[in-house]
Amino acid sequence: MNLLMRRHEASPGVYFRPRRVLPIALIAALHLLAPDADAARGDRPTLGAERLSSVPTLDGNVLEDAAWRGLQPATGFRQTQPDEGAPASQRTEVFVGYTDDTLYVAVIAYDTDPAAIVASDSRRDASLDDSDSFRMIIDGFQDRQNGLVFGTNPAGIQYDGQLVKESTGFTSASGSGFNLNWDAPWEVAATTGTYGWSAEFEIPFRSLRYGGGEVQDWGINFQRNIRRNNNEIVFWAPLDRQFSILRVYDAGNLAGIEPPPQRSLLVTPYALGRAGKGEGFDGTIQEEEFGVDVKYTLTPSLTLDLTYNTDFAQVEVDDQQVNLNRFNLFFPEKRPFFLENAGQYTVGTPQEVEFFFSRNIGIDANGLPTPIVGGARLSGKIGQSTNVGLLHMRTEDVPGEAPQNDFSVVRMNRELDNRSSFGAVFINREGDGSLLPADQDDYNRTYGVDGRWGFGDYGTVSGWAGMTDTPGLDGDEHAYNIRVDYDSPEWSNNFAFTEVSEDFNPEVGFLSRDDYRKVEGRILYRYRPRDVAGLLELRPHVSYRGWWDLEGEQESGFLHVDNHFEWRTSAEIHTGMNFTYERVKEPFELVDGVEVPVGEYDNSEVQLVFMSDEGKALYGELRSFHGGFFNGERDTLQPTLRYRVGETFSTELAWNYNRIDLPTEDGAFSINAGQLRLTYSFTPKVLLQALFQYDNRSDRVGMNVRFSVLQQANAGLFVVYNEVDEMGFRKPRREFVLKYSHILDVLN
């Protein structure tokens, strides 16, 4: 796995003109502070969970399975699109039952035209938005803020994810969000027939999280997509148009379920063989490794995870990125151990100021992997509303490159009514000092608090504050943020202020830039016309982001004016203008030999985005920009083409072309970066994937080929081949990995 995360010196640089931002801030404040519309919700729907007298046969054939007979289904689904509030065009029935150790859910998706059913993919966690599909969210604590999502399509895909700190159904500055990379052991089967299609879910209680009590009520909601009917989306518990299944605050009730108070112990040993040669290897290497992961459920709501000799050889390499500024690039976490309950540890603003960023564990100063000895994590709930997260990891030293490090995180969060919460976090890195002078301490500490207050049905006020402690830095080491969001069916508005001091240094976090004050805001209006050229929605909006240094000098500004046209087929066109300002205080290189000098740069550009119907076998997307760039010109084309054959084969070709002409000597150049991704699913659990990447900036070609046979979740057989070729400048780096892991359920 390529864990390269390049850190660029963040020389501040952005300027903003008050005449541009003040009207936006004033209008945003008026809308944000306006009272909520009178949203008469009525009672949430309730479905009774029933104990099954027999275990269903997991083949997807619900109609002929006697286990489901006599159960009362959830029905009465209503649309969020294309016709908000209207009854679903097709009948849907959902049954929920359970045994001593397993939750079972069955869905019958009736369809008057079963030949038109779309099943676009069978890979685990592939998108369910571009096909007929069904998904549900389960809130086992009924706290209306957290949940687990399970879904499938007519091909029987396994789709699961974890929602933490739900606010509006979208990732927010307060750390709420949906983690699609969360995986758990469970099974599903689907089938089609003359009636439509149906599916059966078998979810062990040990894969769920819930509170205490012999008889419980949970939060639950169901979503069905009917792709051919103008991308129809319907819910059992009705939602406003701006929300998704992640709006657990408005979920219905699952009553009378009796989950077991059992404990579970899952042990996942692995064995790995690796062979490699070329750049970075000392000759040809052959090595074997062994390790183990342990998951012990102390209570149904509190889990202890242990890992020894942690390895992530099966994880897909990072997507390459083109950096055309002087700030740090963000690469998302992909390693499975760090993904479960990841949102619980999040404090800060995603991809901008993150107090804890797990990719810093196991990465040396050059951005290369370092061995992880092991670690432990305790996460979950104490009681009904207190979340706890404890993490400790140790990495080995790499002589001359990286010291041995111990990483510790303590996180507490208390949930309140109406999507509100407050919490605190402490993060510590303790090194062995092997690369520092004897009299210099080797540690870094971060302290933080955060909170969120929900007002009405659509508003939230959130914020965070923190400070760091780093030997050798004795200036201001603080940062804070406050943000207001308002998201109604018609309006989506926000306003935020952030300050980050020059010496704020979260070494186990992520910081895109430092020494700044930032003001940002957005006003977006959703309008749904009636019978106008097949349009579903228009979204005119204006947004602004502006940065100043702490001396009051304006550094960066970005004003965006746009309108999104979305058709009922899901095709979209975005048209917009961007007005930018950059104050460069220190020169920096865009590419080798091309430098942006000190100066002020005031530019504008036009942008056009086109996205075709995702439900079709052939999908195209084009993002384009043309205009000023550091007082020169830039033309950017970013086409993406996807093609699939049934639910088994898919391919995606993406290209990023930039032609840049700066008013400096040798300032004209082009950057090309491309990706080709091929996927073939023999079955939903047997998968062959290949990723090819190229960019002419580094003259590097990369290949990552992975074959996997999954037992369940992230365990099974993995065969991986990696190659990186720097176009003849160095010997190609080639690596072959064979890994096998198996989940042992010790207590069952």
C-alpha cells in the first residue's frame, strides 16, 4: 500500500475583498437565524419485531419461505424524489424477525415491469444509487444520532457502513459523517421473479451495537430505489427532500426486539508471504509474516480490539492527486483497523484541521510505511448517551529514518437531545528520541473540545477548540472554529469562522495550512419546477472562503457563483464562475523549473460540469475550468468514462489534463494524470481488480492488481501485485503479496 502523504510548507497566501464577502455573510446570517418552517411531522411509524419460529432459508426467495408467513410487513413508502411526498409507484414490503442470536430482515420489492429492473454492480460496498436497491439504517441505542447501514441490490451485493454523530445526513465540520469502509460479518441473498425482486438479510447480533434491557425499541428506516422510474427514491419513515437514509433523527421505530446480552470473541489470524525487488529493496527480498486481530465484545455496546504485527497489504493503493497549490494534500484512510468507529475520534474540520488523523500512525517523516508492532482500541457506549474511544498503538523504529513511537488517543463524547452533543479529546505521541539531541524531548500532545447544538428541525451550531504542546515551540499553539448550518427543504446555508495559530502543531492530525483566520459561508436554494424539460431540481448558490493571517493581512479568497441543473434521470449540468485571490509571500514550484514568484494574483475562471444518467451501462462525466491562474491562464479538462456489463464487469477511465501558461520564463507546460480501473466480480465475494495510474509530472506509472476471495468482512484470501516504474530513471519496484486471514468465532 502506498501511504505517501507529502507535506508542503504552508506559506500563507490568500486575500479577500470585503465588498465581496460582507453581503454574503449578512444574507446568510438572516437565513440561518430565521425560525424553522412549520414542519408538521406527525408520529414516526412503528414496526413490531417478531421472534421467528423457524430460521429462514437464506436464498432471497421471501414469498416461498414459510419463516416469514404471518409477520406484519412495513409498507406505505413515500417518495423524496421525483415527486416529494407522493406514495411510492411500486409496493414494498419489509419484514423484521429474530432468533436468539440473529436479526433477519426480508424485503419484497414488487415491480410491474421486472424486465426493467437495474442491477449495476455486485462488488461489496459498490454504489447503490445507480441501480434498483434497498437499504436500511439501524439505530440500536435509539439516540437519533448514530446508526449502522445495510443494503443490497438484485445482484445480492453486500453494502454496509457506519454513521456517527448524524446532523443533516451529510459530513459536517463537527465530525459527523458516514463511513462506508466499515465492514462487519453478515450475509444477504437476493433473487428476481415475475413479481419483481426480493432479498433476505442475516445479521448476527454480534455485528450490531445496542443498549441494555431485555426488550428494546430501536430506531430504523428503510429506503428503496426504483431506478427506471426517474430515479425514484422512497422511504418507510418519510423524509424531507434534502435528506438521505442517514437522517436517523427522523427514523421510525422497531418495537419489541429482544437482543441477547451475549459477548463475542472474534479472532482473525493472518499469514503473509511477500517477494519484491527493485527501487527501495535491498536486492530481491522474500519474507513471511504472521499476525492476529482480536475483537472482544465486552457488552453489546462496548468493543475491545487488539492487533499484533498489523498489516494492510490487501488495501488498495492511494489515488494519485495533482497538486497545483502550495498546501498539503489529503489522502483518506483506507486501512480496516482504523476505520471502525473512526468518526468517534474525529474532532476538527475534515480535510482542513483534524486533531487526529490515523494515517500518521505507521508513516515516517518521508511519507513511507513503518512497521506497526500492534495496539489496542476500546470503543463504544457507556450507558445510553456517553461515547468513549481509547486507542494505543506502537510503531517500530527505522534506523536513521523514524523513531519508535507510541500513539495514544482518549476521546469522550456526551449526546444530548435534538442532535446535540459535547466532548473532549486528548492525543499523545511519545517517541524514543533516537533522532533528536539527547537534551530534547520527543513528544507531541493535542488537547481539544467540541460540541454541537441542534435547533429546530434543520439548524445546528457547532464548534471546536484546541491547543498543542510541542517541545521547541513556545508561541501561540491554539485553534478554534464555530459554524452555523441551516438545511431545510428549500434552503441550505452555512456560515463559519476558523482561527489557527502559527505554532498549532497536531502531529498526529492533519493541517492543510497554518497561521490564519478563515471566514466562509454559503447560500443555496433548491427549487423543483413542474414539468419543465424533465428537470427535477435547480440549485442556484453562492459561496465564499477567505483567509487572513493573524496580522490581519488578507491571503486567499475564493468566491463561487453557480447553478446546478438536475434532471429526473439523475443527469446534471453545473455552470459557474470562480473569483480567486492569492497573495504569495514565498515563491514555490508548480513543476520542476516553473516557479510562482512573490506577488498578488487576482483572477477569475468559468467552470462547466456535466454528468450523464448513472443508471445507464455507459456513464460519462466532464469537469472543465478555463480562466486566470496566477495571472496566467489555465485550461483544465477532467473527463471520466465508466462502462459496465451487467453486474459483473465494470471499467472506469479518468483523466486530469491541465494546460498552464504563466507570465514567466518557461511558464507554459501541461500536466496529465490518468487512471484506469478494471473490476470483475465472479461472485459478490470473489473479485478481481486492477488499477493503473500515470502522471507526466513525475513520469511514474503504477499498477495495483488484487484478487480476493472473501470469507466475510475483510477476511479471506488476497493475492496482490504492485509495480511502480519511474519511466527508466530507476529500477521498477515490483512486489507480490499472498495473504490469508480467517475469522474464528470463538464463543459461538
